[in-house]
Amino acid sequence: MPTCQNCNKEWSWKQTFIKMFTLDNSMECPHCGEKQYYSTKARKRTAALTFIFPFIILLNMFDISLYLSVGIFLVYLILMVGIFPFLTELSNEDEPLW
Ligand SMILES: [Zn+2]
């Protein structure tokens, strides 16, 4: 789970999950209210995860049933959402991606 770089308190899965849906790059720490950003490392990890997505679409080119492809897609979505808070790492500053 991500730890606030300002107050060193750990965010819960639920808190991180809620922060996932903010469009802003910054997330406010639920403990100290200080702004936190995704670290570059965490952003690269999540980018790698989303790279899997086209492969799932490619699966549809094979002759599998619609139900199966929708099922795979749902499992992937649930996994993504479930794993995401574990991959999140916080930084005090908005780091450049590269
Ligand atoms: Zn904090």
C-alpha cells in the first residue's frame, strides 16, 4: 500500500481506491491533507498493466464466444482495480515520467 511521503502514514486500500478516480494528478493525503503524486516508478508499473489491454482485444480475433471475451475482460478489470492500490507509490513532487 502507498505510504504518504509527508507524514509516513500508510493509505488503506479503500483510500487509495477512491483517490484513483480523481482526474487530477495529485491526491490529497487522508491523514495530513498534504498533496501527494504518483511516483514515476508507480506510473510506469500501471502503464505496463494497461499494455495488457490490447492483447485482450486481440483475443477476440480468435473464435471465442462473446461471453468468454466479456468474461475475460471483466476479470481483467477487477484484477486491475484490485491490484492498482498495491502498485501505487507516492511522491511529494510531481515527478517527470522519464
Ligand atoms: Zn500524509
